[in-house]
Amino acid sequence: MVPIHPQRVPGEPGTLRWIVPAGILPGTGPPARVPAPLAALLADGTLDRITMEPAAVVTRLGAGRSWAQDGASVRTALHAALADPAGWVPAAGPDRFDDDALLYAAAREVLAGAVGDFARSHGGTIELVGVRDGVVTVRLGGACHGCPASWLTLHQRLERQLRRRHPGPVEVRDAGSR
């Protein structure tokens, strides 16, 4: 059985990121087809959307659904689906996310979570400016702007968290240090 671990998505209570071993999914973005157990949950409205990431499957519940009610069936279906690698078919074309879009989404979530909380607890802010070719550009504000420890926050906290979520190239730069 493939190990999975659910992780909340800040600001999206109906969405869970299921952390899976990197490299077991055939692509990223919304799949064109998923194995039968997950397809059944999409068909009956339990799930509204499934997205593949390099080391996660992101699931969003359908309208009127709750994790308390449907979480166990989603977990069971996901375990079964991960045992069927041939059943996952990535979408092609313009709806497919590219690496920068995935990295942008990951950076947004990390900054909305623990890393942003850490900066805010010290009177600072970290604003996501953009992502291009694996480089995440942020702008430091408040107490973080000009702080000698901001390098540690960016590289030891933000960059490390992003590399856990995104196995591609990741570098963090401060827009104010150019």
C-alpha cells in the first residue's frame, strides 16, 4: 500500500492535499482520467476536482460534502487508485499546469501557512511577487525588510518547505535585494 498523508490547504476547507511518494504519478495538473475508485467519487459528486502534483494528489469535495462524512471513502479510493498507476492519464493541452504554476500555488500556500505565520509573529511580511523558471521572487515587508535574519527565513524555512512540495528546481529571491 502506497503511504499517503492528508494535509490541509489554507483557506480551502473542502480541499485536501494527499502527500504521496514523489514520482509515482505520471504528470501534473488535472488528469484526463483517474482509476475507477476515484472516477466513481467524481461521478457521484463526492469529489469535484482532482489535481496531480509531483508529490501529492489534491482533492476537492463536491458541494454539500464534508471530510467528516466522506474522508474515509476518499482515502480508501485514493489508496486503490495509487495501486493502479496505469489508470492515471495526465491531461494534455492548455488546461495542464506547468511547473511554475505548481510552484506558485505551493509558494502561496506555504506563505499563507507556517512560514508566513513565522514572519508575521516577528512583525514582518513576505509577499509573493512571482515565479519563473523555478525561481520564487518575494518582497519582504515590515520587520523582515532589512532584517539580517531574513536570509535564514527565506532559505532555511521558505525554500526548504517549497522543495518538500515541489521536487523541481527551486530558488527563492528577495525582490528588494536585486
